[in-house]
Amino acid sequence: MPAVPEGAPVWADAMFPDLEAAKGFYSELFGWTYDSGAEEFGNYTQARTAGGKHVAALSPQMPGMESVPAAWNLYFATSDIAATAERIKNAGGTLAMEPMQVGDFGTMVTAQDPAGCWFSVWQPGTHEGFEAVNEPGAFCWAEVNSRDAAKTDAFFTAVFPYEAKKMPDEHIDFDVWHLGGRPALGRMQMTDDFPEHVPSYVNVYFVVEDCDAALDTVQRLGGALHFGPMDSPFGRFASVGDPQGAAFTVIDVTSTKGEMPKLD
């Protein structure tokens, strides 16, 4: 398997107050099935697509984190997590912990950028990350939604080798970060449309076969619509929240409208 570029999204997971309820919700929404979670790893439960490929994980909240809202977390690839952790600190980020080895699966660190966005970094061992992307039930894209885009831009481009290109749109401050000449991640300045209590966060996109049908399922199961549905050159999408409050986006990448934007 080719090496994943430094800074590329490589995995996503979320912690929930009610793990079984979360499993039921995402199973019905995405058709996920689950591995058995091992107690030695805090009942961390990997999710599989209908094709049997690992695409994400769910876990119960860790002791002492009961007050932390449920949220999706994105992992960025690294080949040297110690060096990446040093760059995070030097760029003004905060480590939630020092790099931690997770069995033979790999080594991780969780951190926060200067604008308040939480994320993780992953140096793979036997667990190399997503086994599928860009297919139903799998990850396809992510955006850092930032309360302070200037701080976020300076931080992430110092930690990872991103080349930032701006979307020319007077109504939105949106950059696309490239790796090796290819889009890897988006960055959006949060506007007044976001409730004041919502901090900077990573918005993870999952592919669905039908955006409107997926939205109906989210709402029927007790989730919420935050934005959309909306047509775009990338697909028809809607930003939603699950019943426990974790925000994410569903997108039908086959239903595209309009011309791809040119980036500066």
C-alpha cells in the first residue's frame, strides 16, 4: 500500500455518552456493521461498510469526559509523530497528551489548534487508516470550520506541508489545502450563521447514495438538520447532527450541479 502523504486525512472516530444508541443510528443511516470492541482499548468499535471495509470508529466517552459534547474527530497522517507533536507545540497548538502508542495499531496524539479546533495525528502500525473512501458509508472529505481562519491557516500550514488555495467567492472565506498538487482538506471561516456556542471544529463528510433520503433518516431517528440540502459541483449535501449532537455532513457525490470553482 502506498504511503499516505503527510497531513492527509487518514481516519475518523467519535465518542458518545451512549455507544449503543450511536451504533444503531449510524447502522441505519450508513448500513454500518461493527467489530466487537475490546475492553483493553476502551470498547473502541470499528465500523464496516456493507462491503466489509473499515471506515470509522465509535467509542464510549472516557471517564472524566462526561461533560464533553459528542463530536467527530479527524486524524491526519504522519510518518514521525514525535516530530509532528513538536511542530504542533512550536506553531502555538496545545497537546491534550503526549504521543501514545495504541497496541501494535499505531501511535496517536490529540491536539487543539490556536483557534480551538480539536484533531488527532496518526502514525500507522498495523492499522493504516481508512480501508475505503469515496463510496457509500465512507469518508470522502473534511473541512476545518474555524472561528479564526488566520490563526488556523498559519498553524496547519506550519504543521503539515499544505499549499493553501483560496476559493474566489465574496460571500465565503474558504481555502482548499493541497498536498502534492491535489485537494486534501478545506478550511472555512465560520460566520454569524453558526450559533455562538459552537467552537471551531472539523466537519467530516460521509458519502450517501441519496442525500435527501439520508436527511430523512437523520431526522426520523432524532437527528437535526443544520444546513442544506444544497446542490453543488461536488455533490448534493446536507450538514446534520446526530441525536447525541455530533455534527457531520452527508453528500451524494453522483448528483453534481454547476461548474467546479477555480482556485487562486
